[in-house]
Amino acid sequence: MLDSVDAVMAALRDNDARPYGRQRTVTAEELVDAAEQFDDTALRSMALLELMEAYEYDGERSKAPVVFARVLKLWDTDPDDFGEWARQQVFWRFKWVATSLLGTPDVPLAAVRRWQEEMRNRYRAAGHGLQPYYAQRFHLAAHIGESAQDAYELWVARPRTELSDCHACEVRARAGYLVRQGDDAAALEVWRPVLSGESSCAEEPFVSHAQALLPLLRQGRLDEARSSHLVGYRFARGKSGLARSVGQHIEFCALSGNEPRGLEILAENRDLFGVTGDPISRLDFLTGVEVLISGLARAGHGALTVSGPPGASWTVDTLLAHLRTEADALAARFDARNGTDAVSARRRDRLARRPLLAEPLALGVRAAAAPELAAVPVVPAVPARETEPEPEDFAALVLRARELHLLGHPDAERLWRRIDERLSADDGAAADGAAADGADPFGAGVGSLGRLRAELAERRAHAALDRGAWEEGAAELLAAGDLFEREGLAGRALATRTRALVAELVRDEDEEQVGDEDQAQSTTGPVVDWVALDAALARAEELAAAPGGPALTDDDHLVVLQCRAYAAHHELARVLPEPPEQPPAEQAARFAAAVTAYREAAAARGSVRRLSVARQYAADIAARQGRSAEAVEELRSVIAELEQAEQPWHTPRAYGLLGQALLQSGEQAEAVEVLHRALAAAARWADDSYPFAATYLMAGHASAQLGDTGAAIRALSEAAGRFDRKGPEAAGDAARTRLQLADLLSAADRPADAVAVLESVLADTAAGRLDDRLLAQARLDLARGLYTLDEYRDAAEEYLRLATVLEDWTEDLHLRTMVAAEAAVALALADRWEAAHAARARALAAHEQWPQAAPVAGMLRQFARLTVQHEGPDGLESALARLAEADAVRERTERTEPGVETWYPRAAVHYERARVYAVADRYEEALAEAERTISAYEAGGEQAETPRAEAVRLAALIEGTDLGRRAEARERLAAAVERCRRYGLEEAAGILADLRERLAD
């Protein structure tokens, strides 16, 4: 019941601890009403200021001026009843009101200027500096587009005051002005301390991350743009007060080639369409969305279903019409109020932007929305090459497509697509009529319509296999074989059906390429049907010897031999022992025979393409058996011969295998170079069937081993995106790659980026395809990452989800103990003490069954520290009880695990006990515990010198500051400084020396 001043004050404190959002805002409104029943200026002002803050951060800025008018009325009537914090807030929030009035088109410009003058007069009367006033004048000038440079100089030339915006927010405003002036480089230099995290506030650096996205893209700083998106969007997601930032992230996705990600963000934030209390921010949000939607409309996706304002269904076309109508009208209202077209001009400039990159920027997170938009781009960008010209004559088109097909030239696919289009355009009717009149209706040796349809079915089959649709591809191959048979092309039918026999193996091999570079093998997977393959070879030989000329071509015969060699390679690779030893005799003999036959036949027929494939099979097996030098030499020779034969479009796979072999032999630097050469060549020749994802993954591993973290992050991000574009069949591979990416980001001290990636993995339905252990590790990593970011409530929730998963485990039960202990600490830090104590009890109970001394003892020590932080001296007894439990954990370890070093947990408990005694003003006991800490660290030897120095610092503080024994403390510190320098601990020595000097004052 809010029937007393104390009750309302307590409710205000509780509400202040809530996250910004609708619940906090509604509660703040109710608390203003509750405060009004009391004639208490301090209470009423606190309630009004709380409501104003809720409006400010919940997208309801336009309501703030009315609330502040009530605050000023109280201030003018009874200023002495405002506490110190409230007095400061009265003057601070003049700026909030100025911003709100400027961002509301219904407020006349004259009223905005009058308010700024009111602000100036109030500041002067109170003796405050006018730099904040000049900042507001600049914001007004920049908004209406008049005299902005003069206003900017008047603002930045003045010294900051205690009422100036925080340093990070002022940096953002200065950088934003430079961006609008067209100087991205200067803006990013100004932004540097904020984007690097050196300068921050409640919303920074996250708002700056959103605003800097496009300047970073335009400057080619793509790694930073990726990171700013990952970190910035996590903070802005779903927050009404950050609609502008959400719009900027959506616009960034559109301009970086990540339209599916943009649509996903739009779906996650569709409730922002209902936030109307901050018109200028709403206009920015709507414009950012329109950049994305208009781009989709231009690309021909007008009928695509997208998320829009709740309560209706939307397509790209209908949402675009809605956005244009509302946003144009809103911009026009601002222009009418301002007397300039500056707002509409800025909107037009944004809408005129087009994608800034030649290919999508890999973001590292999965976009589940609109997978049909995720076309595979050409990566990396390479100089354009001349493509095969398309003959106008249909017969010439078909004959050239067949010629290129025999060469394996990538332009063959484009010509076959054109053939399909031209046949479809005629609806096949004319061709069917011609077919009835003769066997070669198209003339010039093209052959029948049935043959063309068989060839097109074969192309569809290969396209399906390339995108990972294995069953569809095999079915299409069999259908094509039937069509060839019907046309009397027995050799072509045989070759196509033989391909179908090994189609299932392609999937298995692609999955294997995703593995680590150590090529760990598995004996699972499809079994090779050697009976059918032997029958195919026999049939090929029969057709070759048929009277009246061969019934199969050289290429058909080579296809059958290649399928056998491929199957033998697949089979042997599956059973090779690890580490490399003598391979199984049967499979090794079969491989040798199949590859030799293929190689000799290719050489006899002069097929450089087929010969290179046979040699690549042999080189790959050599590499897997540890004969890396042999493999490298063979592959270099293959590449040279392909170049000499002027067939460079076949080199990407050879480069890829060469990079893999170099990686296996420990030559990471050269491996990275060769793998990127493979990617560039595959992109140049538009080889969509090339395993881009697996190659990027290997390049990422190699770069990580070289210590080139930036290159590794880029490669793994690209690998994950490539797996996404392969469709649902590769979703598990994408998720596993992202887990590796998150590990790399965490190791690079980029926890916010890592958390964004892990959240993407766990939110994706593909997470269900992960191994249970990988999934559990992902949850543990996410929980720890959230903990590192001080997001303790969310961390605790992840720990509890993980604990639920672990309940079904029958192995590694000690993880239950560890997770319960870490969850308990996260809950305590989130101020959920009842749940924290329950988790602590679970951890102790689990420790009895599945001991985990380090995390449990660490939990108890942290509980002791947090208890006195939360309760002050009243928490002393509880804190000491926790530390006694930590000692008991250590003693049990000493009993059950003789020889285990326990100097650290012993010293750590003494250290925490010293701290809690100090909080309770029991300084003699605190000093005694600090000295016991120092003694305990003596047992740790040199590795304990750093924590020992910290223990000395604590002892000196207690001794010199709390007990007033400065001389003794300085003597203690002098000895410690000398000891630190003796061990080379210069930083610790500097800290202790500085404390010694301060105690001399």
C-alpha cells in the first residue's frame, strides 16, 4: 500500500531499478499520482523526475515538457526542499526539454527559442556556465540547416561545465556534425575514444556504434562496421527510446548487402511502429526501414511478405507505400515548422543511398528472414573477366554450350540457363511440332528436343547438388538418364545414372571438408555400392565395343571412370587410420586401381581436366596419410599444367587442396595465401559449386594459428554466411562455425561481439542440429559472456537454462556443480538474493556428489564480498559463514586429493575475510587476516607474487588509513616495492609506490 511517504519512496527506488520500458513508465505515472496525496515537495519532485526519465528513455519525449513544467513550479515555490541530486537534475533536464521541443513538429520554432532563452537565464541566475545552452543553439541550427557552422564553433570553443552533456555524448554530436559535412574520416577520428570504449555513458558507445555504421562502411573499415553492428544492435534491440538507432542498423543492413538480416531486425522491432512519442526519432526509424524496403522493391521483391505495423499483413510494396505516406507527411510537418526543407533534404539523401559494397559484408550472425534473398555473392571481389558471348542463333547457342560443358568451363552454366529460358519462352510448343517432323528439328547437329530436355534435367541435377539438395539432385540425374535413354543416347544415360550412384557421397564429403584441418576421420556415412559401379563399368566397356561405332563418347566413358575413382577416394578417406598408418589393404588397392584407370584413360584421351582431377584424388590421399610434401608437389604440378593448358577455371579446387595440404604440414602462412587464391579464382570464374564455406573455414583456422585474429574473424564470419546460403542442409555447419567464431571473439577480448554471435546461434532453430555437448558449451559461453558484460540477470537465466539441460546428462555430472555455483553468483549480482541463496545451496549439495572445489570455493568467497556490499556491517556474520564454508571446501580437497596445491584458495579466503572485517570497522582483525593472506601466498612461489602484492596493498591501506599507522604502512610498502621490482613486477611496484607516497601526506 502506498499510504506513506516512505512507501512511495521505496516504490520509486524499486521502479528505478527496472529496465526502461512500458512497465517502468506506467508505474512511474502511478507513483506520481501516489505522491500527489502528500504535501511533500521532495517526494513529489522525485516522482516527477522519475516519470520524466521514464518518458525520456521509452520513446515518449514529447510528454517530458509537461512533466518538467510541474517540476519547475515546485522548484520556484519551494527550492529548499529539493535534495542535492534533485537540484542538479532540475538544471540538467532543461536540455531534455529543449531536445523534446525541437523534435516535435507541433511546437513552433519560436517556442523552442523561448525555451532556450529560459534555459540561459536560469543557468546565469544560478551561476552555471553557458556551454550547454550553446550546445542547444547548435542542435537547433543543425536541425533547421541555418548557420550551423557558426553555432558549432560557438559551442565547441567554450569550456565544458558540470551541466554539459557527458563527454561521450558530446563526442557523438561533434562526430555526427562532421558526417553531415561529408568528412567521414575526421568524424571517425573524433569518435575514436567512444567507439573504442574509452569514453562511455548509459547509452554510449552503443548509440555511436549505430551512427558510425555508414561512415565506417564508406571508409572501408569493414571489420569495425561489423563489430559496431553486433555490439550496437544488441543494446538497441526492442528499446522504444532507441528507435532511431534500430533504423540505422536496418539501413546499414540494406547498404551492406544484408537484406535478410535487415528484415529480421525489422521483425524483431515491429512494435516500434507504435511508438509515436518522439516524432524526430520516429522519422529516422521510418526512413531507415524505407531504405531497406525500397531496395527490395527495386530488386523485384515487391510481393515478398515482410513485417510492418502490427494488426495487418504487409508485403514490400504495401509497406513501402505506407512508409512513404507517413514519413513524407512527417518530414513536411517539420519543414513547415522550421521554414526550411532541411529535414526532408536529409531524408531524401538517405533514400538516395545505394549498397556500398560489391558483395555482402559477412556479419557473423545468422539472418533467418527471407532466405530467398540470400543469393550467393561473388567473394572476394576480383577484377571482372570477359564472359563467353551468347550466340544469337539458337543452334549455335546449344553447340557452344555443349563445347564449353566438355571443357568444364563455368560459362557453360550461363548458356544452358539461356537455352532453358528460350525454350520456356516458346512454351516448347513450336519445338514439339518441329520434333514431330524430324529427328534434328533445330538443325546444325543440335539433335532432338528430347535430348535438350535431358541435358537441361542434368544441369538442374547438378544445380541441386551444388546447393546441397542431395535427394533432389540424385532424382534429377536418374530422370535425365531415362530421357537420354529414350533418345537413344545410351552412353550419356549410363554416365548420368553413374553420377546418381555417387551423388549421396558428395554430401558426406562436403561435411568432411567442414572439419578441422587435422582431418579427423569417421567411419560413418553412405556405403559405396560397388556392385552397381562395377556393372556400370562393364556396361561402359560393352558400349565402347558395340558394332557400328562406339555407343558412348570418350567423355561419357571418363565420367564412369571418374565416378569410380571418386567413390574409391571417398571410401579410403573414411577408413584411413588417424594418426596416419598403413591404410586398409582392400580399400587402398581399390583406390589405386580406380584412380590409375581414370588417370591413364584421361591421359590417353588428352583430357587435361580429367587428368588433373585424378591427380588431385591421389594428392589428397597422400596428404591424409601424412605425405604432405608429396601432395604439395603434385598439386603444384597440377596447377601449372592447368594454366599451361589455358584452363585456369579448374585451378580453384587444386588451390584449395594445396592450401589444405600446406595447413597440415604446418605452413600456415603460405596456406592462407593459397586458400585466398583459391577463393579469388573460384569467384572470378563464378564457380558456384566451389566449397567456399569450407575454404573460408580453413583460412580462418590458419589465420588464427598465425595470430592474425582480425583475418580469422573475417574468414569465419564469411564461412558462416556461406553455410547459411547453402540452405537448411548446412545450418548445423553454420552453427558450429559460429561457435568457433564466438570462441575467437572472446579470446580477442571482444565479449559483446561474442555474445551477439552466441545469441544468434541459440535463437536459431538450427541449434537443434548441434551435438548436445556443443549446445551446452554454447549456453555456458553465452552465460559467461553476459556475466562479463555485467548483464547479470540475463546471465543467470542462461545458467538456469543450462542447468535444466544438464539434468538429463549421465556423464560429466561435475558440470552441474560448476553451473550451479556460477549461476548463484550471477543471481546475487543481479540482486535476486532469494534465488541466489537457493542456487548456492544446490551448488553445495551438488559438490557433495560431484566435487568441483575451485568454482564452489570461488562462489562462496564472492558471496561473502557481495553480502557485505549489500548489507554493510549487518552482513558480517553471514559473510564469515560463507568464508568458513569456503575453508571447509579447501580442507576437503586437501583430504581427498593429497598433493594438490591449495595455497591459492587458502590465501583467497584470508583476503576476503580481511575485506569483510574492514567493512564492519573491525580493523585489527582485518589487518591480521591481510597478514595471513601475505603469508599464505608465500607457499605459491613466484607465481603468487602478483596476488601477494595486492594483499600487501590491502594490509597497508588498513594499517595506514583505517588504523592510522602510516609509518608502519609505508615501511611495509617500501619492502614490497623492492620485492616486486626484484621479480620484475613493475606495474605492481608502481601501484604500491604511489600508495606509499599518498600515505606520506
